[in-house]
Amino acid sequence: MRSMRLLFALRCRWVSSGLPPGRWAGSEQPGKAPRLLRSPGEGPLNGWRPFRSSQASCKPPGSDLRDGEAGSSAEAVGEEEEEDEGVEFGTLSNKFSSRKYYHKTTSRFQNLKLQGEGEEEPERKPRRGPRNTPYWYFLKCKALIKDDKLAEALELFEVQMLKEERVWPEESNYTVLIGGCGRVGYVKKAFRLYNDMKKRGLTPTEATYTALFNACAESPWKDSGLQSALKLRQQLKSKNEELNLITYHALLKVCALCSDLRMCFDVLKEIVHKGHVLTAETFSFLLMGCIKDSENGFRYALQVWKQMTKLGIKGDSHTYNLMLRAARDCGIGDPVVASELLLRSTDENSSQLRLAPGTQKEKVKNRRKKGTENAAAVQLDVEAMEKQLFQESSVEAEELIQQQNKDVNQTETEPAALNSPNIDHSRMGALTRRGQNKMEQEQACLSQKLRFCNLPNLLDSRMPDAAVVSLGTVATPSDRLALMGDVEGFLNKMKEDNAEPNIKTFTLLAALVEPQSASESSLLACLDECKVKADVTFFNTLIRKKSKQGDLEGAKSVLPALVKRGLSPNLQTFCSLAIACHREKDGLQLLSDMKRSGVTPNKYIYSTLIAAAVRQLDYSYLTEILRDMRNNEVPPNEVIIRQLEFAAQYPPKFDRYKSKNPYLEKIDGFRGYYYRWLKVMAGEETPHPWEKYRTVKRAVDDNKEEAVQEQPGQK
């Protein structure tokens, strides 16, 4: 085509120049060179283009007939010639053919290709080989969660399974991930998976609801977790979903950890009304709710324990440990009310929660056919128990006070009756016995013979010793442990119920026993007798207890026993020792010992030392602690900054120009060093509780897009 166009252009030039068409290189005059031939050193004639093809020198047959047509279209040919100058031979076919690869394909491959072109998300490389099954992903995610690799499990599910391999998930895939998020309190992610599960048309199971309630219970923000749990509970009620006992236990856990005991009783009413049989685990969550009340929690726990034993339910190791926690962290409340509620006879407690064995068996067999009267009666018993715990306390206290006033008036009008053995003096002592006329003499004898007398055990379902008529002031944890039989009585009660004590049991007992008593000395012997292996936490509890009393040498004396059992001190051990380091010499010696041991102090040890120095107003001690923090490059946290800010403040009524205070002589020097110290020390940023469980950026971005698309009212 190109050579033909050039030929037409030359023909037009021949016509315009008047040359005969048949003469190319001939000469008109002899003896002269041809007009159209040039020497090799000369270039082409002006206005002439050289031929690159031999076809241009040949004139095709019939070209004379087309000379006129070529002359009339000379201008158009010139324009096309300029456009086609950059075109090479063999490249024009690309404009008319879009097929580059010639191989066999299927309709499914073409559909996937069209779908991929319609999506705007980045193109992912397809995985080679056979695709894995949903059950394989379920087992893989379960193993990762067990190894505390929740972020990797979420990455495996959301990226590899859903986006790369495009495997359609099942209910179990979502439930195992929701359960993993629930164990660490990742509430937001758990409900996001739950919503995605419903969008895919998958039906949640009771295990899914249990995992969601557990996520709410373990949430670092209790108010938010409680609101999410209540909203989910309301949705389940609107759908008439029947929950099993395990799911109810998860709901009880939410109420116990995020709310209070009253809400636990609301859930308990529903559990009993649905015909579920109460177990030791049910009462363990009620005990967790009791521990939330620091003032009356121990009395509540003892009352709940009594109702559990009346149902014939024996406590397990976890339940006994919860009772020890209640004795350690909670008080007994008003002693008068506690005496009336805890020491009353069994017949007086008959109106509380009590299920006959025959009724329980009948409800287990005939849950669907249970009568309304039995359910109402059981619900009334729960309400009676709740009323006794919360509503009747103040009323009974007033009645008992009035009764005491009547007794006092009666003793004033009848002085001769004071020598009568029938007079009740029980409300004026800690643990009084009938037949004694002088209360003070009895209390003195009790304090001397406390370890030798047969102490009552309020955990026993049988009536305590008839001579015990009242409880006095129960102020210390050791006093509350004495009400449960002390160490020996408590362990004997566990043995009766076939509950084996574990190391956590002995650790709690170590925190409860009276310091420097025979019970404390016998703990290691009891631990060996029960064949329980001691750990560092057990010895740290003993060290911490002695340190709180200011006995640094006594705390150090526990270390040989720790090393004798093949254990090594940890950071918690040094932190417990730091509590008793009230002097600068002791604190610096502790830091030096840690350095020789190859242990770097952390922020908790420095915070403990700063607290001890602030209590002593020892600013030189504070300055040395800050200097050691700077040398070890330990960033301070928010607690340490608050402690130092408090130490750097002058007392509100202190006038340093009016009087001289020996305790505040060095405060100015400390303030100057402290402000310089703040400029060079980098503060520690508090990490987000869910930071280590979040997936990579692309998975987070996808989750954010899904969260935007979620409808809040979707069921």
C-alpha cells in the first residue's frame, strides 16, 4: 500500500513536469547524462523522494487508466501519507484484534474475570492447589486462638479464607472467632463478626450467644459491656429464643462483673422459671456478684452458700476459692444484722430458696409440661431470698435495736435479774458463750484461747455451736477466716465435699491468716500434705504480707524457703520487698541487688519505692529514685507522674518564709531536679487493650467499610 501511494505521487509530478510517461532514465540528447540519474555522491533532486522498494520502478499494467483518478486525489493521499509515516509493517492488525492469548477457557473462568473487573478492590494473587474446607479453617483458627494468636486467626479467616480462596464460611467458623474475642474482651470485633454472620444468612447457635455474653463480661469497659449484653438479651427475648443453662451462666457472669447482685437475682429468677436445675457453677456466679459489694459482700456470700447447701449442692474448688476472696476483699456489714441472719435456726430459713429433690427431678423430665404453680412457687422462693438479702436488712436492724433497748430498760428496773443465767448478753461481744456473767472477762479469755477453742464454721449446713449466739466486730480478714473454721476447719470442710485444694487456695489462705500465728507457720506443712506444688506467687503473697507490716527482715527471711523449693525470685518478689523499703538505704540496696542479679527494675517497682519515699517525705530518697530511673531508661507511667506531682506540691498551709520545716527543707531541690527530669524522660503511652489483637491494615480497612455499611436496626 505504501509503495502504491508513492507511485501515485510520482505520477502526479511527472504530469506536472511534462515528461513522457515511458521515459525513466533515457537521454534526449546524445553525449549527455540522463536527466533523472545522479552520481553516487550527489543527493536526490530537489522535490524528489528516493525509492526504497524495487516495485516503484515497475509500472503495473493498466496504470494509464488510473492516472486521472490518482491526480484528482493527490491532496487526500498527501494527508494520509503524513499520518502513516510512523506506522511500521505488521502493526496495524493490533487495532482490529483484541485477542492476545489463544488457549482454551471455560465459562466459569470468564465469569470470574468479569466479576474481578467490576470490583475496584486490589487484585489478589490466586492461591495454587486445592482449596481448603471450612472445617480445616475452623480447626486452624481454634489452634491459633489456643496459642494466644487471635490476630493471626482473624487474618487467616478474613484474608485467606474469604478473599483469597473465597471459601463460603459456616457457623462454626464465626463462633470459634467470637469465642476467641470473648476471652480477651474484644467486644467490638465479636459483635462485628456476629453481624457479618447474620448478613451471610447463617443462623447463630447457643454457643454463639454464650461467646457474645462472655465478651461483654470480659470487656475492659464494664458499662459498655453491660449495655451490649442487655441489648442482645432484649433481641433474644423479642425472637423468643430459648437459652440453655450455659448461656444463662454467661449472662450471670456479665451481671456479676459489670453490674451488681440485684441484677444477678433477676437472671436467677428467669433461670428458675425456665425450669433449669441450679448447679455449683450457678452459685459461683452469684458469689462473684457478692464480692462486688465491699461492705456487705462477705455476709451475702455466706447467705448464698447456705442456700446452696440446702439444695444439696456441694461446693467445688472454685466455689471455695470465691469464699476466700469474699473473706479477703469484703466486710460483713452490721454485726447485729449478720448475727440475726447467719445464726438463725434452719426452720426460720424455710421460706427462702428451697427446691425439693422430687421437684427437681420432675422438672428435669418434664420441662415442657411443667405447671405454673410450681414455677410460681420457685420464683416466690427466689424473691424471698432477695428480699431477705436487700430489703429486710434495715427493718431487722431497727427491730433488733428496739429489742436491745427493751432489754436495757428491763435490766435497769430489775437489777436482781442480772445474776440470772437466762439473760442474753450475746449482742455485746464478738463470740460470747452462755453462762458467763462478765463480758469483758469472756473477751479476754477468748483472745487468749482463740487458737485452742472449737471455732464455729459457718460454711457447715448444720447449725453452729448452740453456745454461739452473736457476732461482734469482724474487722480483719483473719477474723472472717475464723468464722469459716480457720485454716484447719476450712480445709476439713473442703475434704468433706471432695473438693481438692489447689495452689490458688493456699495463696488466698496465705493472705488471710493472722500474721506470725501458728496457722501461718503450718501453711507449708498443709501444702505438702495436700501434695500441692508451691509456686512463686504463693511466696510473694507471704513476702507482701510481711512487707505491709513494715517487717523487711521478716520478708527477706521467706527467700531461703523459696530458693529451697527450686524457685527463683521474679519482679513481683522485688516489688513486694519494695513495700517495706521506707529508708533510702534500704531502697538503694534493693536496686543494687536487682542490678547484681541481672534484673532491670520496672515501673511498678519504682512506683512502690516512690510511694514509700512520699510517705516519709524523704526528698533526697525521691531524687535518687528518679536518677536511677533515668539511668535505666524506664519511662514513667501516669501513676508515677501523679505521685511525683503530689510530692512536688507545697502543703496548703505551709509558709516557707515564716517558719522552718525540717521535712520540707529539700523540697526546692527536688522540685528543680524533677522539672529537669521531666524534660528528658519520655512518658509511657498506655496501649489500647485491643491493640495486639487487631489484624493488619488491609483487614482493618475492610472491617471499617463493613461497619459503615452495617444497619444499627438489623436483626
